[in-house]
Amino acid sequence: MKQLNVKLLGAAVAMLILGAAAGYWIAQQQTETEPGTRKVLYWHDPMVPNTRFDKPGKSPFMDMDLVPVYADEGGGAAVQVSPVVSQNLGIRLGTVEKAALRPKLPAVGSVAFDESRLEVMQARVEGYVTRLRVKAPLARVRRGQPLAEIVAPAWLEAQEEYLALLDAQSGRGQAIRAAARQRLSILGIPESTIRELESQRKADASATLVAPIDGVLTELGVREGAAFMPGAALFRINGLETVWVHAQVPEAQISMIPVGSSVTVNATAWPDARFAGRVVALLPDVDAQTRTLPVRIVIENADFKLAPGMFVSLEFEGKAEQEQLVVPSEAVIMTGERNVVIVARQGGGFDVANVTLGAETDGRTAILSGLEEGQEIVLSGQFLIDSEASLKSSVSRLSPAEPKP
């Protein structure tokens, strides 16, 4: 009798265990299979994809719900991401378009005098300075402003010869008079002094030198009371209406900025001002160390804000290219060995496309190969798709090459 009771008790326990297992299996099947839809394999947190859960709920890692992984997502080239998760994590899409990019190249440079606006006032005869009106280098001068009063004995003889011919009436006399006047100019007598000689009929060995242009007195070659010899540089004046900027550009990019292309210039000294410039020369002097080429830019400087020696930043604007495929630059993922863009498939899912990149400007990158016009691409949230890809190994976490079969 005692053995019979033990057997009955064991059978009852076995029935209870079997019933519990059957109930768990039925409940599990009801949980894993959505009525009339798809079978759930497990749940996971996309931010921690290697940890799996056997039932839905809140993620212990992030403040978000666990995401189901379905049995029909195991194969194929696409990565599946729940629409709810896409919305919660801010996955944004864009479109591959065609556009003509105008490449822009940044550079830095320094301001210099425009040497084409240099005027040198040189002595043509022997003489000396009786009065110096401008006594300091780098002084700003205006056109016609008196610079110095000088005396040149050789001028006196030439003036008296010209005065003797002023009243000549014959054709030969008038020709000699014209030659005598030209001699005065060759000797360096200012035009204002010649006209005064013609009106007053009085020779004078002294004259006043005046500035021929507006600008800055960059060299002062004489002092008050000092003598000078023929050929001596008395004054050097540089105009400031335009200035040059010299910038070093990598030789690999020099073809992007042909002569005549536009340049936008920003100066550290004037942060709120922008200056318009133009490339006037690509100088044939490659730096052997940096492999850069000097580029000369001319800039309008009507307000005289830019001064030689100032540092400036430049943005070269190249010629517009032909229309080509472009995408927002934020869509491009650079792995170091290849460049990829994540493409949204019609009907759901994502593919990873290898792309060849062209120029990048204004937040857009040209695509030379790998995409087609009109395709939808992922602009943000690529990290989520990457984590999904790591679970399925369909894109091998954007690995640089596909595994060999």
C-alpha cells in the first residue's frame, strides 16, 4: 500500500510538471507569434544589440522599449529597422539629386602692395633739397601734394634756352622751341614749373616736386639740405586703391582656380567686412617642401582698410562643373578604406552602397558612382542601422570588403 501511494504521488508530480511545461509553451507561442502576422525570435535594445531578451519590456540600458526581431528578417541584403524605432531615433531621409556644383577652396594669405601701382620719383640731374614737405616714411599722400622743394643748376640753363625761343615765328624756330620744351621735361622739370616759366618769362633753378598719385610714401630717399646725384631715387609711392594678396595653394588643387576666378576675402582686422578679389596670376614657383604654388589675387581697397602685412582668409570659387549626382555631405560615411551611403529600399529596409566621391562644397558632395538619381538615402541615425547590420552580418558593420565565398 505504501509503495502504491508513492507511485501515485510521483505520477501526480509528473503530470503537474508536464502541464506547466505545456502551459509555458502555449503562452510562449502566443507571445512569439502575432495573430496572423510574423513570428518574433527575440527582443533587443538597438543601442546594445548583442544582448537578447525573451519577452518585451523596457530596456535596462536606455529609456526606450525593447525592439522585436522577427524570423523573416534573418536573410537578404537589407537591414530591417522598426518604423517606430526609426521615428524615435530621428532617422531622416534625403534624395539623390542632380546639380552643378561650384567648387570652393579655402586658403590663407597675406596682403602686399600692388606693385603695378608703384611710382618712383627719380632725380635726372644733380641738385639739392631746400625744403622737405613730407619727412616720414609710410605717410599717406594725395595726388598733387607738395613733397619737396629742390634746386637743380642744370635746369637754369635749359630754361633760359627755352625762354629765348618763346617768341620764334619761323617754322624752324617753332620746331626748335618744341624741342627745347621737351628737353625741360626730360631733365625732370615738373609740368607746373614749365607753365609758370611760360607765363612769367622768368627762369628759376628751383622747383616743387608733387605726388603723382594717391598712396603711401614707402621710401624717402632724401633729407632736407641734402644733395642728390642723377639717378637717385628721391621718393617711392605705392597706391592703395588695390592691393595684392599672395596665397599658397596645393599643386593638386591649382586647376580648380583658373586666372580670372572670383575670391572672397575676410581680414582678421575687419571681421565684419568682406572684400571681393580676383585671381590675376598663378606664379610659377612650386615650394619643394609643401608642394604648393603661390597665387596672386588683386583686391579692391577703396577705403584703404587693407594694409600690407595683414593676414586674410580666402575662399576661391572655381568654375561651375557639369550637372552630376549630389547628396548632402552628412549622408556619407567614411570608414577610412571606403565610402558608403545607406540607401532606403522601397517597402522597408536599408542597403549599404559603396560610392565614389567627387568634390564637396556648401554641404553637398558629388557622387561619381554607386547611386542613382531619385534614390532615398539616410541622412541621420546611421548608427542604428549599423547596429542592426552587426546583428545580421548582412553588411558586416560596413567592413571594407565583402567576405569571399
